[in-house]
Amino acid sequence: MGSNSSSMNNIPNAEQLVQETGFSAAHILRLYERFQFLDKDDTGQLRPEDFGAVRELAMNPIGDRIISAFFSPGQETLDFASFVRVLAHFRPADSNRTRDGAQPEPANSSMRKLKFAFQLYDQDRDGKISRAELLQVLRAMLGMQVTEEQLQSIAERAIQEADFDQDDAISFDEFRKSLEKVNIDHKMSIRFLS
Amino acid sequence: MAALWTLSVLLSACLLWPVCLALTPPAELPQPHNLPPLLGFNSSDGSPSVDLPMALRVFSVDYHHVQAPFEIVLWIMLASLAKLGFHWSGRVPAVFPESCLLIMVGLLVGGVIYGVRHSAPPTLSADAFFLFLLPPIVLDAGYFLPGKLFFENLGTILWYAVLGTLWNVLGIGLSLYGVCLLAQSSLGDVSLLHCLLFGSLIAAVDPVAVLSVFQEMHVNEQLHILVFGESLLNDAVTVVLYKLFESFLRLPSVSGLDVLLGGCRVVVVGLGGLFVGLFFGLLAALTSRFTSRAQVIAPLFVFLYSYLSYLTSEMLHLSGIMAIVTCAVTMKQYVEANVSERSNTSIQYFLKMWSSVSETLIFIFLGVSTIQDVHMWSWPFVCSTLLLCLAWRATGVLLLTAVVNKLRRNTVTFRDQFIIAYGGLRGAICFSLVFLIDDFPKKRLFITTTIVVILFTVFVQGMTIKPLVELLDVKRKKRALPTVSEEIHSRLIDHLLAGIEDVVGYWGQHYWKDRFEQFNRKYLRRFLIREDHQAPSSILRVYQELERREQRRDEEAPPIEDPRSHSRPLLPEEMDSIRRILSRNLQNFNKKTPAYSRHTLHQDTTMDKTRKPLYRHHSLGERYKYNTITHWPQGEDGEFNGSHRVRAGLCRSHTVCAVGPRPVLQDSSAPAASAQRGPADPKSAATKEDQVFPQNQAPVGGEAPKKQLSFVLENEKQP
């Protein structure tokens, strides 16, 4: 782990991050240590190659998509604030959040979580999961277990089930609808980040 | 219908009359007849004929020769007839749980026997119970355990099992001692250790009783798994505490070190049972890999290895229940992938049958054993035991849940807590344990009290739990209807979460699940499953199951061509079965079992599906048949002797490449198949034939030619 003295003073914009993301100070600290661990050459920014240090991520079928999800489109580097903001999506939802109209929707709401997952499919950011994009993900996940024909059929079936407006692609609403029975907050939360 | 039932019971009671008349005291085994038959001289004792030397007997009765097996069979017959009668008796099952009725039958029979012989009827010996009657039930429970749900809730289950049991044992034991001190006159000679010993055996929630009551109630799966898992796992704690207190009783004095050692023993017993079970489970999985040439005995290995694991851990004084459950859970996925479909069905049916018989026997014997010669009764002891059992369990559950709810995502609601507390039934395990106590003046009292507690919990709590559940409106099992897209997206989210956990460096639940799956896939499955049976992922299974359902549906009703509807909503029965499959994550092509059903195994209506043609679903709504019968070398359509000749295996090598006009079939009997295809197909219905050849040029995203697939893919191999 990093050798700097871990205190909140070293972290830029610490309070703002706490406010924005809802993480506690202790968590921000912990995430900062992790950030420093990943940031091998100490530049204060992460690049996609730095994520390669996480060995298991390489074995994850959608590992590369996850990594690219951290980076905004067009950006090559990731600073700590963005890192934390992305991870804020995976905080368990607060049960007693006061509904304030002025507050923007927090990062860890179900909608934002779903949006994050949706964007894993939708790499070209056109708001729809096309058949090709679905196939790519299926290919990555099912790997060598199925043939191309079977993949096609499965993708076909999935689109058929979800596609209500018959445009042969899955929009975000259709995506959300197909997952309505799943407890997204449960499934997409990492408990220790609460 | 009730008349029919009573008739059958009386009939079996009558069967026992001649048995009773000739019964020797239950402790003795009949001497095997080893006198060589002298010339023409039939030397049987029970013969009513006159002993004529040197004369042939035309007819004689030799009861002692067959006494032991005869009696056993009669008991089993009685149990099964009672069970039959119970299910035929109209409205009775709605009110009484089966266990109650069986105990009542046992009481009846016990009374009859007592009346005939004026001495105690045969009791349930602890050895017979632990060695013969309990293993089938636990094996059945372990084999059909919903694995995923169990492991997700494992922390909570362990929390309840270990801490809850400790709480109950100490609480009941100490307060009973207090009662004994108060009622010094009648109960003065019951020491603290005796009370603790009694507490340890009476606090144990019994899986048999719990299962038999819960299976008639449909509570949500999480609650079911909590109560059931707890009843399974608290065996380790119970047995250890029981043996601990028993050995303390024999020691001259008890020191703190002994208590500490006792604590270590709990861990050793639990983990030891686990490892024994793992070992035998893996062995069984490995053995099943090689059973392709002798399929008929494949189910036997399942039972042998499980029983062996139980016996081994009993021999080592470890927890037999944990061993057998672990063994079943471990070997299940590999065995199911390795053995043929029929063997799978046999295994399931036998498991259900044996566990059913065992359970029935246990309850009947409980009833019979209640009729005893000597009962010692003590109002304060019995009543306080009853009250304390309820009270301590309730407070224990409340306290533990308050703590565990902070750590869980799905909180255990108050209603769930009530069911957990109220559903803590005691059963035959307590009964057997109490008989094993070393003799001391008040042992009879303990036995009586145990019987009363068991009867009370089974009858009163068992009968009222259902109305109370309805009263409290426990969240019923949600009947979710997952779809393929849901499965895909859920899978994606799982991977995503695992990835994020890796990034963050947190070893969470997903991390371990993913790691285990990787390990499983890379090493275990390769090693333990036959090469061509390596299971596909669950997405593929869902898809295949969908195909199968469609095919079956279309078999029953002629399909209505509706070219408009591309997104046809899936039927409830399709979704129902998919839900079940998804909740299991195994390669179960033919199963239709609900999430957990104790006593029933759904009819395997899909067994004959391989006879029927399999449809492939074309995306443009076209349907065409693909006749699997053409695969068979004998070329006969529909005429096969039940041996499924369809080539087993999955995926890769078996797809039909549809680019060309004539699909090439994967089997070696391809020529026969291709010759059969087309309009001359003898088995096809008329409606489909014009659509045998999909338009290769149909531009559906440019991937239309690849629609033909063969998902016939059953597990049947050529024998």
C-alpha cells in the first residue's frame, strides 16, 4: 500500500466527494489507498493499463468493458474523483433518504445502477442495445460453450422477449422492464461500501 | 374416504395380531434355525402339526425362521398403508399434518399391542433410528437442497443454528435446574448436569418434523431455507453438547478446561463431518464418471457413498448429518451430469421413497413408543419444560434476528421470526437421545417429558402453524417469471459486480462465488464429469428449455400461425419451468420439480419427448420440424424399445450448419437422416412441411441462415 500518511488532507476535494457520493470519510480514505495502489507510477491518474494489475479482472469475461466504463468517452486518464464517482453507483441505497426535489438523483439509485449496466452493453452510446452489441456480450460471457448459431438464437430470443416497440433493439426502458423482477439494489450493491 | 382409511389401518392392525401372539420380547433376536433337517422331520417350533417322527409334513408354519424380516416388513407395510389412507381420506389432510396422523396411528397400534400382550410394545431403539431411519431423510433433504439459496443465507443459518442452539440449551437447562430447586421435594435429585443434559436434547429442532409440516405450507423460500438449514446444522451443536454433558456426568468433577475442550469439540465435530462428506461426495462424483457401461447400478453409488459417509463420521464421533448433507450437495451436480436420465430419475424416486418410508416409520414408532409400561409424571417439570422451550426459543429468535438484520440485505421480518420460533418442532432425535442416557432415578421422567414435548410440538404447533401463517400473512413464495433476457442481464450484473469488487479489492460474496465457479469449471468439472457431458451455461439451458416447452405445447394443440407476432409472450407453464431451472443451475433437462417439495416428485411427463419431433424456433415465425427419429439407425419411426438412441452431448459438434441447402446432421447416421428430410417425412404433420427449408437469404440482420439448430441433445447415450 502507499507509504504516504493516509489522512483526508491529502485527498483533493475530500469533503465535496463525501457530499456528492454519500461515502463516509473512512470509505473515501480506503478508496484512496486503493487508488494509490493501482496507480503504480504515482501520477495521480489511472490509465487503463493500471487496471491490469487486478489479475482477476483479466479473467472476467466483461473485464475490458468494466475498465472502459470507468473512463468517460474520449478520456484517457482517470483521476480519483471520477474513480469514486463511478464506484458510488455500487453503494447500497440509503433507506431513509429524504426526497428533496432540488437534489439530483444520487449515484446509487436503482435507475443509475441500471443505467450503468446498460452502458456496459451499449458501447456506442446510442441509447439502444443493438443485436450486434448483445451478441458481443453474449459471446464474451458464454465463450466457448456455445456455437455461433446458438448464440444468434439466444440473442434473437432475448430481443424478442424484451423488444416491445419492434425496433429490433433494446432501449433502456425495455431493459429496465425486463429486469423489473430483480431486486437491483440487492444485486448491484457491494455491502461494505455502505 | 375416512372409512377407507380406518379400514386399512384396522386391516394392518389385524395383520399384527398373529405377530403379537408369537412375539418374543423385543430385545431378543430370533435364533436362526441351524438345525439340519432330519430325515422327514421338520423341526420347527411353531408348527401346529403333531410331531410325527419319520413322516412328511404336508403343511407347517415356521414363524421364527422369518420373524425378523417379517416383522420389519409388517411395520413398513403398516406405515405405508397408513400413509395411503391419509391421502385418501378427504378433508383430513387439510387440517392435520401427516405427522400427527401417523403418530395417532402409532398410538392406536401401540395400544392394540399393549392390550394383547399386556406389556410394552417394541420401542424405537436408538441404534435403529440413528443408523437406519435417519440417514435416508437427511440424504433426501440434502440432495434436494436449493444450493444457491442455502449458501447465500449460510451466515444467517449458522448464526441461528450455533448460537441459537447454545442459547436454548443453556437457557432451558439452567431454568429447569431452577425449577428443580424450587420443587425440591419431588425433583430434588435432579442435578444441574442432568438438567443441562436434558436441555441439550430437548432444545434441538428436528429436521424431520420441521420438513413434514413445512412442506405443506408454502412459505417463501428464504424462510423455508432458514428454518430447514438451521434444523440441519444444529445437529453438530446438539450432539456435541449432549455427549459433552454426558461425559461430564461420568467425570468426578468438571473444570474450566473441560468446558473449553468442549467448545473445541463443537468445531471439530462440525468441520469434521463437513470434510468427511466432501471426501465421499467427490469420490461418488468420480465414480459416477465411469458408470456409462453399467448404468443400472449408477444410482446405487449415490446411496452407498452417502451412507458410507454417514457411517464413517458416526464412527469417528463426528456429525453424521453434516457429513451426509455435504456429501449429497457435493456430488449432486456432477452425478446428475454424468449418469443417464433414467438413472437420475431412479435416484430421485428412490430417495423420495426411502425418506418417505423412514419418516412414516419414525412417526409411527413415536406413537407406539408412547405406550409405555412406566411413565413418571411430574406436573411442574413437564409444564415448565413446555413453557420454557417456547419462551427460550422465542426470545432467542428475537435477539438473534435483531443482530443479524443489521448485516443482511433482506431483513427477516417479524412475521418470519414468528414462524421461525413457532416452527421449531421437536421430533424423533430428542426421543432417541433421551433413551441413550445412562440410567438414573429420574430417567423415566425425562422420557415422559420428552414424549410430551414432542407430541405437543407436533400436534399443537404443527396443526396451528398453518392457520397462524395465514393469519399473519407470511409473504408467499413469489412466482417469478424470469426470461432469457433476465438471465442474461443478471449474469452480466454478476460479472460486473465481481469485477468491481476486484477493482476495489474487496473479497465479497461475488468474489467467492466467481472464484468457486472458475475453480469448478477448470478443475472439478473436467475431472469429475464425462467429457461429453460438460454442462452448458445456464443461459443455454434456459434457451433449450424454452424450445422444449414450445415443442410440447405445440404437440398438444395445433400451432396457430401468426406471422405478425414476433414477440410472443411465453406461456406461464413455460416460464414456471424455466424459473425452476434457473433456481437450480444444474443440467436438469427433464425435471419439473418445484422449488422444494418434500413428498412429491412431479411426474416426468417429458420422458417421452424424445420420441416426438423437436421444433426449432425460427425467428421469422416459421416453424419447421426436425425429425429426431430419423437419427436412429433402425430407421423405424416411433418404434424403439425405449432405449434412447439419440446422440447425447451438447454444443459444438452438434449444430447443424445451415448455410447450405441441405443441413448436415451431426450423427453418423446422417445419410439416413438427410434422406428422410423433406416432404417424404413420414411423421410430420402436414402444416409444417413447406417450411422445412428456411430462406437462406432472409435478411434478418444478415444472420438468418444460422437459425437451424439442433437442440435435441438429451443425456441419453447409446447403451
